[in-house]
Amino acid sequence: MSVAATLFETHRPLLDRAVAAIEARGYWSAFPEAPSGRIYGETAKDDGLAGYRARLGQPFALDLPGTRGWTGQERSPYGFDLGIAYPDCDLGALLAAAVKAMPGWAAAGPEARAGVAVEIVKRLNARSFEIAYASMFTSGQPFLMAFQAAGPHAQDRALEAIAYAWREMARIPSQVRWEKPQSKGGPLAIEKGFRIVPAGVGVVIGCATFPAWNGYPGLFASLVTGNAVVVKPHPQAILPLAITVEVAREVLRESGFDPNLVTLLADTAERPRTVELVERPEVALVDFTGGPAFGDWLERNLPHAKVFTEKAGVNLAILHSTDDPKGMVRNLATSLCLYSGQMCTTPQNLLVPADGIRTPDGVMPVTAFVAVLDEAIRALTADPAGAVELLGAIQSDATLARLEGFADDPRVLIPSRPITHPRHPDARVRTPLLLGATADDPLAGRELFGPVAVLVATDGIDAAVGLAHDLTRRAGAITWVAHSTDDAVAERITDAAAAAGASLAVNLTGPVLVNQSAAYSDYHVNGANPAGNASLTDTAFVAARFRVAQTRRPA
Amino acid sequence: MSVAATLFETHRPLLDRAVAAIEARGYWSAFPEAPSGRIYGETAKDDGLAGYRARLGQPFALDLPGTRGWTGQERSPYGFDLGIAYPDCDLGALLAAAVKAMPGWAAAGPEARAGVAVEIVKRLNARSFEIAYASMFTSGQPFLMAFQAAGPHAQDRALEAIAYAWREMARIPSQVRWEKPQSKGGPLAIEKGFRIVPAGVGVVIGCATFPAWNGYPGLFASLVTGNAVVVKPHPQAILPLAITVEVAREVLRESGFDPNLVTLLADTAERPRTVELVERPEVALVDFTGGPAFGDWLERNLPHAKVFTEKAGVNLAILHSTDDPKGMVRNLATSLCLYSGQMCTTPQNLLVPADGIRTPDGVMPVTAFVAVLDEAIRALTADPAGAVELLGAIQSDATLARLEGFADDPRVLIPSRPITHPRHPDARVRTPLLLGATADDPLAGRELFGPVAVLVATDGIDAAVGLAHDLTRRAGAITWVAHSTDDAVAERITDAAAAAGASLAVNLTGPVLVNQSAAYSDYHVNGANPAGNASLTDTAFVAARFRVAQTRRPA
């Protein structure tokens, strides 16, 4: 039995379980999310940290085709240069190698590819701590988030994508006898063969904030359906994906496949190479996470490729009424603080009826709401040691500059405060800022990525719902969070969110945040508004990544 | 129980059977293909003819929103004007009505929509003869083909698309309880709701040759997933789709839905309205069958819509060796004659090794092959009464002009002959033309839609396979037909066809033709080469036509 066949046999139960999970859509996880020594091994955390540290200031060798020098210029939001040099590759040679690698991978069939793909994910799981530190120190995330989002949660998203693709491929029979009865004599009989063929080279364009979590679905969906994949990380967050590529190449090689099925194209902010890459005719699939401007450009300018985007937008909170004002405010404050609002699911615009929020203790005026929100943010961030484990660090210069640009703005309702990181004094840590704006303020209509929220008082709840719908259709939104104890209002918000294509969370007052999105259960991005044209993960995300080649011959 | 719920209950067994058929991919049909009085009723044929005739020279009332006058200018390839006037609609009013019709349709849910959609198909089946005559006299098809292709076979393609879409929608639970175990205390519990939401207005751009067969998959896939559909027929083949729209509106109205979920935008060749239609922001889905130039334009210029194309290309025959030279030549001659080569699956380029085709009686030189092919075409078309039932009539002026343009070409190997139709003396009936060309002749590299084939003698079989692959990657091809008794050669051709994205038929010597494509079993168009970006029907054809709106709330 081939290595890949053995891997498939080994991982088949896990794959079946994942398929059951995407159909039931209840809670399930294949990879433990606790960074615990009892689960991952007593030395796993130290080993991971040591592994990460050993990368710093070194060349990251990957034996890539067309290597002609070195590139890379990552600076950590925690205040230091990583100093890692990645292979700088000639694109023609890299893509030629990717194309050359595909026929053998395609011919191996869905089972072999699924076996190898799941094995890659399992190996990534074993490297979770190393990838967690790589992710923390490039994205600026706090440690626990980095561990979960770049480790087990990203691995779950990868397995989810593999399960979707596997389910689609497994539904197609490879051989069929077609017998059409005839009015006279025996039936017409045709032997039909169906073979899954890849679309072409896939490109995964990584983001700086969640390089693994957002990158793995496209990577594994393209790979398992028979395509080669070029991973193009964000120039500030290369390391987590470089380790991923290293692991994938290692497993491919061990399984007897061409490692050039997964390659890395690293670059720098000064000499970006994404456009050059995606415009190549070999590229048939592009997965992108990042800003709306470049995402729109990709959607409009690559007729030769299928483009899947997650671009984010203006996420919304609608605060109408609540049974638990404290819970509501604490939940919302946590949502705003978590990773300094640098999640594509963080609420940005808080829509509140101008006459206040109804509570069991009477109406809470808007000014009172601002005061308790401020208080809740202060409580969450009072202790610097705890605060930095919630806030993380500001990932990009642009995000920091935008935040600082509002410092003296007359619209500030809650100012942002700097916090000194106990272990990384140069880390840029800030609490969230709240601005007040009218519904027609341009501020309310554009994405302000990072720790900037905008409070908009509206003329009643219907105006809030209407504004939410219109903003989402125009500027995009991934999430809405709403609070209402009035079933009719909640229903109107539900209908508006569905029509606008936003994922809605209602009356969250406990530990679950609107920011979170669970693999196998939550559809991340809806695909129906400008926040992105694809969803992680649904059938549409995988079905166009392969084609079926058909043969007929008389039986 | 609502009308739609009753329809779903009634049609559920048929839908389940269709889902089983797309999974097994063996022979199955829901609608009898024989135009027999015993099946469709003794008077069905006469009634259908009378129904069709009653349309001629009359306005075709459809009660469409925004009707501001009349349009239409269909001339039959059988030599007469249909003289039917269709509503000429204001696009803004038509689309506003389509948009307004969607929420109720979306809210009704997948079961109600599937019930109504299958009911429409059943009603179309009952109108098969009327639609057959409408299709025959607009497309130029012979009667039997028109009956099958616009009747039962198109209805099967419609049911197939409904089954694919239904299967996808049915996999998504509407309500789920998500329970995540916690290390302390009870689980985190969330109630999740999933609702299927439509993408937007769908547009189906019909073709002149197979308006129903090619139009129904997109129409029903978009409709059943919750979208409204504007049907934009080819100006020369409006009637079959106008009747279809009439039937759909009737069923929708009877089921309590807004009939404007299915509307018609008719136009003329002089004042085409397709571009104006598809550029509207309300349009989210476009299904197109037609020429490569406009298909390419649609693929590249509608970033706001998902575009599904079938554009055709340069279909190929590779003739290496055969056990049954007579069967091979008869089969090929029939393929070329059937509907005068006006099928997107008709072979165009016949690639033959210059040293001839190997047969049990020795090598058949290329000249001998041309002679027996000529003979076979003459035998099939000797009797005019029989010939017209095979050839039909030339649909378009452009096809006729192209054919006639080659009349005196020095490359002609088999000339085209006119045939006088016994009942329609003005019908333009022609036998197929065969040209001889070298591999690098530009003639071999472009689509010559209609009864024009090109024989290309290649330097051995490998050159033929290489040329087939390259032509298909460059110009597109839906089908290849190959003859080889050598397993290794057949395998090389199979690999090349799979890599090029063409559907391959091997060693067809009997009644099955490469032209034919069976619902529930054959993938029509692969989506992997320039002949089209979509396949009728696979999961990718339906999965992006709807989105899932999600709601979470604490349990």
C-alpha cells in the first residue's frame, strides 16, 4: 500500500467525523484548543518557543525552485525585527515547478490527496506552539489567541475545508455503466469514466492579522482538489505560513509527491509581488484575505482565475433593549478590546436609538451607555499584565496612525490609552477609542480597522435597522450583534441581517463574543455583500476548484 | 397546507429519484422521449401544433410589468416570418418587479420552491408538443430533435438542476443547538439559525439553436434557490422561452407567489438589450449560451454578477484505428449531419494521421476515408424526406453565409449540397461540407459553427493528440470523439482530453453519437477550457446561487 493510501486509511475516521460535523453544524473540534502541557506534551510550549527563536535572524531554507536570493523584512508589533530571510524566487521557475507537480497529484485521486492533506494538518497541530509564537510576534496577537487562532482553530478550518472538498469529490463515481432501454432489442450500454481534474495553480494571499486561520481554508481546499498552491504571505506575517509550507512540503515529499505542490512566494512591502503572481496565466484560483481596495481589484481584474475574497467592512452593533445591561456592556467591551479590534468580526459602528436603550431599570440614555462602556473597558484593561493578554499589540503602522489621528478629534467619546507591556516595552498597546458620529457622517460609512469604534445615535430603532442594512449593502459587513428583548424588533433585525448578508448574533451577554467564528458550524463571511464574495466554508468555496473529465465508450 | 407544500409532497418522490440519479449517474429519465400519442395523449401532437399555430401573427400577452409596447422579429429557418409580437418592457420596471417578488419566494423555503419548480417542469412536459413546434420553427431543428431537445430532454435537464440545488439546500440545517463543553460548569450553548438567501436577480441568455435545453438549467437553478429570473431569449428563438415563461408564471400565480419571479425580456437583432440588462446592479447571476466573443465579454465585464457560460469551440475527432471502419464512418457522418452540425457538441476538426487509419483490412488512406465519408453522408441524405428529418434547416444567416463562402474554396474535399424540403420549399437545408487543412491553417483553430468540418492530416497519432490538446486549451472544445483499437493510444488520448477539459467518447460505431449528452449522467461542458466556464450540471453550477444567513443567540 502506498504511503498516501495508508494515510487515507489512518485518517479516514477523522475525515468522516469532520464531514458529519459540517452536516450537523453543532459543536465539534478535532484539535484541543487549550495550550496545555497535558495535551501537547510537557515540553511542547518551551520547544515551540525555542523553535520560533531559532528562526530569528536566520535564513529560512525551503529548497524552493527558482531561488535567486533572499527577501523578507518582518518587524514585530511587539517592537523588534525578526531578521528572517526567506527565499526570493523567480516566478517563472516557481510556477513551472508547480505546474509540473500537478499531474501526479491529480492522478493519485481524492483518497490519496485527502490522506496527505489531513496528515499535513496533523503535523501542523504538533507544531502548534512554534506556529503560535510565530503568529503572535508577527500579528501582534496575545499568546492565547495566537495559539488558538493559528493552531487548533486554523487546523479545524483546514480540516473543515478538506472535509467539504472530500465530500464533493467522493460523490462523483469514477466508473458507471449507463444502460438505456430500447423499444427493440437489448439496451444501449455505455461505460462512462469520471476523473477529477484540478483547475490549475492556486494562490493564497495571506493577511497580517490571522495568516493561518484565514489562509488555511483556501490552501487546503485547492490542494486536496488536485491543484498546486503558491502561498503568498503578507510581508509582515511570513513566518507562520513559511512554517506551514515547510510542513506541507515535508509531508508531500515523504508521501512520494512533488513538494513543489506547495511553495512560498515571500516579498516585502517595498517590493510587493502579488500582482505579478496572480496575473500569470498558470494561476486558476486565488484566495485573498485583506483590505477592500485590493480585494475589489482582484475580483475585477483576473478573468482567468476564480477569486475568493474576504475583505471585511463596517461591522455593526444595534443596541435596542436588554434584560442584562451589565452583561451586554461587558460583552461589547470585550469584543472591542479583543486583539485591539483587529479582527474582521469586531463591531465598529454601535447604533443606538437616540432616546436610549431600554433596560429593566428603565431607559439607559446614550450618555450613560458611553459611561458604562468606558468603565467596562477600563475594568478589562486596568491591570497591564492582563490587559496585554486581551489587547495584544497594534499590528500595522497604518492602524496605529489612524488611531492616533483621532486623538484630538472633537468627536471622541472614549479616548484611547497606551499601556506599557510588562515584557515588551516597545510593543504598541492601546485601548479602544470611541467616536460619536451622526448617521450621515462619512466616518460611519467606512472601515476603520483596529481599535476605533463609532457610536451613532439614530432616530429610533427602525432607523438603526435601516442604516445597518444600507451600510452593509454599501460598505459590507461580516457581523452584526444586536440586543433586543422585543421579539418583533429582533425579528426585523434578523430579516435585515439576512437581506444584507451579515452574520447576526443576538443578546450576547456571556463569554461568547460576536467576534468568534467556530469551524464546522459558523459560516465566516456570507459572500452576499461587499465584505467578501466567498464563505469559509461552504460548498461553493470548494466546488469550482476542480472539474470532472468524462469518457464514454460502448460497453 | 399551502399549495406549494402540497406540490412538494406530491413531487418529493420524483425529486428524490432525480437526486439518486445524479449520484448514480446511470441512465434515468423522468420524461418519456418518444413523441407518442400513447404516452402524451392521442390528440397531443395535433393540439400542440394547433397551439403553436395559434401563436403566429399574434401578440403574445404575458402581463409583464413595465410593458410599453411590442417587439420581436422572428423568421423561421423553414422560410417564413412568425409574426409574433412580444411585450417590450421598461427594464427598470421589470427589474423592480423582480426584486419585489423575491422576499416572499425566499421566505417560503427550499421545499416550497422545489415543489413549485418541479410543478413548472411537469406542466412544461404537458406542453411538449407545442414547445416542440415552437422550437423546431425557430431553431430549424427537425421535428423529432425539437420534441426531445426542447421537450423531455430539456425538462430532464431542468429537473437535474433542481435536484442539484435541492440537494445543496437540503444539506443545510435550519436550526442547530451548538454546545461547547467547558472545563468548569455546564456547556456554552448557542441556538443557531441558518436561512437560505437568494443571490439576486438571475438572467438567462438563451441561444437560437437549443433555447430550452440550454436555458432551463440556469433558469431552474436560479429560481429554486430563491432568485427571480429574467429570461432574455435569442431574438430569433423567443417563442419556446416565451411559452416557458408563461407556464412558469401561471404555476407561480396558482401557488400564491408573485409571477414576476419569472419574466421575459424580448428584443430584436437590430435593437439588442442584453448588455443593458446584465449591466444592471440588480443582476447577480447570468447564464449564457452562445458565441465565444460575447461569452468572453460577459465573463470579464460583470464583476457584480456570477457568470456561467457555454460558448462552444473547436470540437475534435481523432481517428487512429478501428475494428469497424463502416460503423465508425457511419457514426461520424451522422454526427456531422445531425441538425446540420449546429450542435455545440458536433465534431468540427477531424484529425487523421497522414499515413492513414488502421483497420482490420489494412490501412485506410486519408483519401479513401474522405471517399467513404462522402458516401456515408450521401447515403444518409439521399432521400429528401428522410434527409430533412436529420439535417433540419440552417438556423442563421451567418451560418449559411459561412457555408456558402467556402463553396469555391480550393480546400473543399466534400462539397455541401442543397436539399429541397418536401413541405417547406423555402427552408434552407444543406448537407455538410468538408475542407482539408494543414495543422497550422488558421481554419483549424477557429470555430466554424454549422455544417463545416475540417480534415487535418497530422504527422502521426502523437501529433494529432498534441494538436487536439493545444487547440482545446486555446480555442476551447466541448467534445472529442476518438477511434483507436490500441489501448495505449486510447489512454494517451484520454489523458490529453482530461488535461484539456474536453468530454471524450471513444470508438462510437453504433447509434450513440458524441453529440448527445444525457441528463443526470453526462457533464455537458467541463468548465476547464475556453468552451465555457461552467458545467451542466454539477455542484459548482448551483452552489453559488444562494447564500446562508446565520443567526446566533444564547440558548
